[in-house]
Amino acid sequence: MRHLTAGVAILLTSTALLTADPQQQPATTTSIAYDDFVRLTPEERRQAFSDATPETRSVLAETHATRWLAANRDRLTADQIALVEEVIAFIDADLYRRPDDPDIKAKFDSLVSRLECRMRHSDIMTAFKPTRNPTEMTWLEDMSRWFSSCLFGRNGSVEEAR
């Protein structure tokens, strides 16, 4: 299992436009620490995440979720902690490199379904969406999401939820 530290440096690579002489415009690499990434505006984070390699995206997402878990561990149940740790372990470059792979998609969908039934929607969005600011929801909004996602299934069908 990968161990991440607070000072993890993330490489965001942007490729220069190709010219007749590639040595005139080499690819540029900008280093950004996770702490710098989260200080960006949501729009800047979305752009940086979109421009990042699958490897960088996975490190950003894993670091974000790991830090969220550390900050929230005391209020979570043992089952919730285990599930969040399972999701963190699932995050790797292939998740971003091959999101349509049937095996990856099946595992992802299973984890999302389990998260939706065991955790508040606002916690899920805050823990696993590093491009967003923390999601604020009222208890009623969270419960409404739980009913629609878990109790009735993602499309509102009781049959789908079974």
C-alpha cells in the first residue's frame, strides 16, 4: 500500500505544441504540492486535475481522501472507516486511464453503491472530489440523497436498490 506524506510533490505535465524542431519547444513540467493544489480555486483545481496524467490524478485523489479520513476518523464508525480505506486502496492510475474498463467500472459502481448506503452524501463528495470545495448540506438534504440513492436505488426504483 502506498504511503503518502504531507509534502508529496505532484508533477503536472503540460505538453508544448509540436513544431518542426521539437527541441525548440520541449514539454514543460510544473511541480505542485498537494497543499498548493487544494489552495487553488475550484475552477483552477478542475483545470489542473483535467490536465494531469492518470498517475497524478490518482495521487491527488488518494492524498485528498487519506487526509479527509484522518480529519474525520473520530466521528466515523469502524465500518465506514474500513469502506473509505477500501476506496482509497482502489484509487490508482488505471481508474483514470481506463474508466470504461468493465472490471474497473463494476468495482467502482459497487464501491459507490456501498458508500451511498453507509455515508452522508456530503461526506462522500468532500472526501472523494478533490476538485471541489467541501460540500455543505443540511441533514435533510443528506437524508433525501440517502433515500433516493440507497433505499430506492439510483434511478428511484425500489427493485434497483435490492
